[in-house]
Amino acid sequence: MRNLKENENIVVLKGDFETAQYKSQSLSEYQHNPFIEALPPIFDEDDVMERFMVTPRITKQDKELEPNIRYHTLKRVKNFIQPLPIHFLVERRLSTLIRRGYLARNPLDKTFLERIRVLNELQSEEESSIKSIDERLNHIRSTADSLSIIGISGIGKTTAIERLLLLYPQVIKHQEYNSQSFNRTQIVWLKIDCPYDGNLSTLCKSFFKAIDGLLGTRYLEKFGYLNRVTSTMLLHMTSLASVYGIGVLVIDEIQHLLHSKNDQEEMLNFFVTLSNTVGIPTVLIGTSKAQKLFKGNFRQARRAASDGSIIWDRMAEDSEEWQFFLETLWELQCLKTRSELTEEVKEAFYYECQGITAVAVNLFILAQERALFDEDNPNEIITKQVLKKTAKEDMQMIQPMMKAIRTNNFANMMKYEDIMINLDEVMLNHKKNTEITGRIQEAFKERQNTIDFKRQNTVESLVVELCSLGIFDVLKEAAIKKLVQGIVERHPLETDYNILKAEALQEALTLNQQKKEQRNKPRAKNADVLPLLANRQKALDKQKHPYELLKASGYIKNPLEEFY
């Protein structure tokens, strides 16, 4: 569930609420910790694949609709999300961050209660206590790590991290653990956007506002009013992080911090304190511009990204992941004629989008829109020319940026810092993982086969049920099957079976009645249609054999005269 709330240009992502259900743990260090045991099991690649992938459904019926309707149908493609090797890497890092961050914050451990006690004392002392917060808490170890994800705009960083966060419930309510009362609210993850002005004080207020939006509290009003300094708010953040067992704090758009007058070392110290003192694992997400934050003070930069950094670059044209991404995207056509993905089209497509996922998806949608209403393209074919015209006219605003990437002109790329990537780090950290890509392809094909099997199984089950009712005296089994297939195909795979059954029953009853009415409709007299029958009736009326009358009328000839 994605719920957007605005406050001072802050967007808050909201997930699910759950009641704690504790699960046995394979690793000994994760055992006897309610915060860890209440989490979902550690996901394997199949789990991530199944939950991460979003493939909009465009049916055969959709492609037969009028162009103005298909124009709207095309917008479904915007939701397309294709798992790639880097998504599995981010998921593994995130899973580890959350669990290891809870090791030193086990609510059953006496050190946890000690942390709460010290923080309560510090809060009562307020300003005078800020300088001693590190000293007072340094004997309480922290297992919180931090991770930075840096990549060009439109590559899918935010979409990926949000999809991965939503694999976990956001709030877990604990009531009883091992038959003992354990009344506690756990916030598994919190995601906030860095304010555009880059003010650290505003960032702290975003934190309070995010918790208020989740739990209905009033911490922004209590701790975030104007005369609060950043260090004081940080103390209250520390307290809330402990009380609510926050598993990970994700801060997006950190390049905005460069817009402020904050000292660079002060900013890095802020993130280090979040991780080390507050004890929250942090994920910092930003464009290439954000790399400036981590330059200069190596020690602080290393601590601000203790679990490493992921440099997320565009997909290379000759990589398997790009080929797979494009082939999967290409299946989402809603045109009159299927356009083939020729080598010429592939080259033109990559040339215009340069392996950036957001640009690729938008180019694909806009090219189809152009083909829909182009009088010179009656068959609605996506060609090299259509792609180039679409990029030039419909995506004109981003052409300077795309040209800078395409030509590797570093002087021009510096004008658009959001698309700048440290190529040395990319070569070291973002290696192609063909093995994982191959597994994704196999899993995708398997999933498609599974989808087809499930749909066919549903169709067969519904047909058997409807036929067994014995109430369709006019419909044949083939007609019922055709009707059921249409219903199953136009509904999502996860649609409840009883809903499909009810709809199929209603449509079958309607069709049966229509066919019955057609059968009983008065027909033209046979005599008006078939003269042979009219002659037969005339013969019967005269009490003669029909043969005699048919012979007299010339319909029957003497075989001796005809053949000899």
C-alpha cells in the first residue's frame, strides 16, 4: 500500500500493519529476539521475483478496442517493473541491515532498558545533555550499519527501494511473547525524502511527521517546533528509534543537502550519529551529485556508508539484463499489429534511452501513442523512424542530457550532475552478473508457464462446474468454455474463484436465454423458402404421391430419356 502525504514537500510511503507472529530462526544470533522473529522469513530469489515483479496485463480484447480507449490502456505500462540482478543485491543488503540492526536492540536484553533509561535522563536535561550523549551511550554497542545507493536519475532507485520495503510490514504490534505480556509497537521501516532546501532541521521534522502519520501521535508538534536546534531533535529521534524499534531509516534525494549552507562535515556527522548513536541502520539514496557529500573526509564518509555503497548505472547495450528487460517490455504492446523487435529497432531504442529504465518505459509508451493516431501508419507499427520522431518531439526536454550520456562528453555531463557517474567505481562495483540474469530469465519463463497453467486449470474447473449444473439446455460445452476463457483472461490471476464463478454463471444464463429466444423466434414458412417442400405439400393436399407432382413440375426426369 502506497500512501502519499504532503507536509513541507515531504512524501511519506506507508506500508502494512500486522499483529506479531513469531517465527523460528535458522541463525542462532537471530533467536530470542522478538523484533527479528516477528519479521517475515528471509526471502529467497523466488520470493523477491514473485513479489517484486509488476507486469501489467494487456489482453487480446484490449488490443481490439478503439484507439481512444487503447490510449488509456497504454498507461498501464507505466507500472511495469522488471527484476534485475541489482535488485537482488539491494534486497540482500536491506534484509541484512534490518536484522543486524536489531542485534544490539533486543527489547528483552537489559542493555535495551539501559538505553531507554539513559535517553530519558538526557531528555530531561535537554540542551546541556547533548554534548554528553555519545559518552553516555558509548558503552552500549550498536550493530547498525548504513548503505548508500547512488545512481543517475530515472534508473529506478526509488521505485526499487519502495518495492523492497513493501515486502515487509511497516508496523508490527506485539502483545505477548513466550506467554509473557509484551506490549510494544515496532516500526520496521521508515522512508522520508530529504527536503529540497537541504536543511537538517527540516529533515528531523520529517522524521517526526512520518511517525505521526503512521501512529497518529503528535511528535512533530512536541519536538519539532521552530526553536529546537538540530542536536536537540536528534536526541528525541534517538529516543523514538529505541522506543519503537525502528528497523531501518531510508532517506531519499540526499543530493538536496548540497543546496543548504550546512557544513559538509556537519552533514556527515549527522548521518554517522544516526547510525552509531541513534542506532538506526540508514539507507541514503541520491543521484550522482550526492557523491560530493562523501568526498573530503574519508573517515566520516566510510562510517556514513559502513555497509558499502551501490553505484547504480544504466544498463549496457550488450548486457543480458538489457536484452531481457527490453524483450519483456516489448510484450506489452497494445497496437493493431504486433511490431517485431528487430536488430534495427533494438539499436534505435537503446540509442534514444541509453539503458535508463524510466526513459525506456516512457519512450515505449509514447511511441505506441504516436503509432495509434498516425494516419501515415495505418497498421500501427513501431519502427526505427517512429522511435526517433517520438524521442525528438515528445521527449525534447531531456535530449541535452541524453546527448551528454550518449557522447560521453564529460564537459557537457557536468552541466547535468544528476546523470554523472564515477565510471571507475562503476567498473569496480557494478559488474554484470550473467548467472543471476539467467536465473531471472528462467524464473520469468517458469512464472509465465505457471500463470498459463493456473488460468487453464481455472477455466477447466469452471467449465466442469457450469456443465454439471444441467441448467443450460441450449449451450454446448464448447460455447461455455469460450465464454469462461474470456472471463478468466480479462481478470487478474489472483481474482477470487467464486467471483469468476458468479460472473461466468450470470453470463452463461444470459447467453443461454438469448439462444433459446433465437430458436423459438417465428421463422419464415418453409414454402416461401423451399419450392420443393411447397410441391410436396400441394401433393399431399391433393392426396397424390409427391413423386408424381415433382415429376410433372420438371424436378424429376425420366432416367431413360436423360441418360440414353
